[in-house]
Amino acid sequence: MTISPLIWAVTLAGIALVFIVDFVLVGRRPHVVGMREAGASVLVYVALAVAFGFGIWFTAGPQYGFEFFAGYITELSLSVDNLFVFVVIMSSFAVPQRHQLKVLQLGIIGALILRGIFILVGAVLLSYFNWLFFVFGIFLLYTAWKLATEHGTEGEPQNNKLLKRIERVLPTTTVYHEGRFSVRVDGRKVYTPLAVVIVAIFLTDLMFAMDSIPAIFGLTQEPYIVLTANAFALMGLRQMFFLLDGLLDRLIYLSLGLAVILGFVGTKLILHALHEYGVPVPDISTVVSLIVIVVTLCVTVLASLAKVRKNPEVLQTHDVTGSHGGAPGKELEELRTRDHNPARDSGSTPEPEPDGDGR
């Protein structure tokens, strides 16, 4: 697949324009997104992705079209899993509702930047070292095993050792101070909980970038498709957060479904690597990959909803990251019902002075 520099430039400019417009509009009118607005926005972004995929299909051939759709669906499912961890982080730090949009925006920007870096590095390395397909494949199999056995609990803030160290080193306050990242109290610069939340979100973005990029390289080795599939998967992720509100905590088998998908893609990568070295092994086609991914996601969603409908009490012992057996998982409920706390959000005496780089 040959992409001219002009097409690359137009594509990158178009992606940047979509994200800039979306973020600027939200920044001018911060609000809680309703179901109708969220649904309409998500439909628009999905329609754009489908149109782009068929554009690749008709201009570059069905093979590349299948690769885009397989990559897009895989990255979209992983992005939804990313939302689960965002919910846990915002609940753990009791982020006021009016600041959640800012957290989601910065989280999506961080994910886009990190995935872009990983795509560039991954494409260059894979073009020189075929044995890296083995590394990516084994890494995905390990990730699938962790998802199936630990159900994503490594994304919880209380399990993040680096985040704990940052909180010990940085002087912090328990007050949000109207969404600023830092303030001055008695002449001393301190960081608000929102700054710590953003650090936690970026660490989560890094973790998911390490999973998602090897996954899509298992479906296509075309950097253009890898980049665009990731970009379209992140478009509308903020609106999808509000659209799926009420469903996130019901998708109790999503971690297991993603484990199946990552395990399948990891196996495909290893078989592809063996094939590159002349070992006579079957090579899984992109069409088969797309079918497996779609069927797995459908079964995951239907099985989750059926389980919850049959046994509603399962929600009392299942949090949005997929963990079982601990305290009742109520992260989404807390985010939905949390009342605004003036003392926590706006500060108390003595009134701090905004820091020069705080917002």
C-alpha cells in the first residue's frame, strides 16, 4: 500500500482538525453531555470511520479495507476498556462532575500522542527486525492472560506504584480549586488532586498504548491503516463515555472478551512470524480475523447483558474493571450521583493564589 506524502499530510491535518474542533467546542461550553447529544456524536464519528474504511476498500483494495475495519473494531473495543479505567480513576479521586470533561479530553489527547509515538517506533522496528513479531505476539498472549485472570485490576490507582510515589513526592492539596492544576498556599506551590488525576490518566494511556499497538500490528503492517484506525477509534470517545453510562458496569465479561481477542491476535502474530521464517504454518487471513473479533464482541456483550438480567445481584460484587470478590463496585453510581461539594471543589480559607501555570 503506497501512500503519497500529500495523502499523509491531508489525513493528518483532517484528524487534527476533528480533534481541535471537538475540544474547542467543548471548552467553550463545558456541560454534562446528554444521551441524545452523545448518541448523535458517536453515530457521526462511526459513520466517518465506515466511510473512510470503504474509501480505502475502493481505492486500495478489499484486503486493506478488511484490515482497516478489523483494526478499527479492535482499537475501539480496547478504547472502551480504557474508559472503564478512566471511570475508576475519577471515582477514586472523587473528581467533581464539571471537571470530568477536562479529564476525558486530556486523557484522549494523551492516548492519541502516545499511540502515535508507538506507531512510528513500531513501524520502523518491524521493518528492520521480523523477530519482533514474536515479542509482540508473546506480549499480547501475556496481556490476554492477565485480563482473563486479573480482570484489569492493574489499572486501578491504588495498585499503581509509580502513582503512589508521585503522590508522596509532590506537595498536594485535597481541594480541587475550581479545576486548577496547581495553586500557592502560604507562598508554597502545591498541586491539586486534578493534577494527580491527569498523571494517573496518562499512565493509563501509556499502559493501553502498549497493548493496542501490538494488537493492531497483528492485523495489519500498514502504518497508514494503523494510524487512521487508532485515530478513528479515539474520535468520539468522550461522547461514548456518556452514551455508555449505565452500560459500562453491565458489560461484566468485557475483560474476558478482550482477552480472547488479544490472545487470538497474539497467536496470529506468532504464526505470521513463523511464516516469515519459512516455517510451514497456517496464516490466518484478515477476513477470518475480522469475523472472530466481531463474533467475540457480540457474544461478550450479549452474555454480559443476559447474565446481569438473570442475576442482577452480580453488579454488587463486580466493578467496572471486571474485578470480583472485593468491595461492591459502585464507581459509575458514585459518578452519577455525587453531589457538588463546595468545600472540596472551591477551596477553603486561607484562599490560595493561583499559580502562574495553573488553570
